Amino acid sequence: QLPFPVALDVKGDLALAFGDVKLTPTSFIVGKKGQILEQKIGELDFVKLRKLLDQELS
């Protein structure tokens, strides 16, 4: 269980909106103001992700 919301793009609409994502898993970390903080293809580094989220939410 993750301590933050996760969205799945079942129909692929978001993949097209974010530049036609071809590989999975692809993760987009979106900031409070809607900006893309990071795009990651493959496995996430959860320690790095936690630091990024803590910085954004502080």
C-alpha cells in the first residue's frame, strides 16, 4: 500500500496526452500546481520519490 494516490490509465488517454507513452511502467510525478516534477520509465526508487514528494508538499 502506498501513502499517496496512484492513477492507472486503463484506456491510454493519458499516455497520449503526455506524449504517446510507449513503455510501461512509465510514471509521471505531478506537482501541486500541475507541473511534471519527474518522468520515470521503469521501476521507481521509492526513497528518491519520497524525498521529491516531501519537498513538493512542504
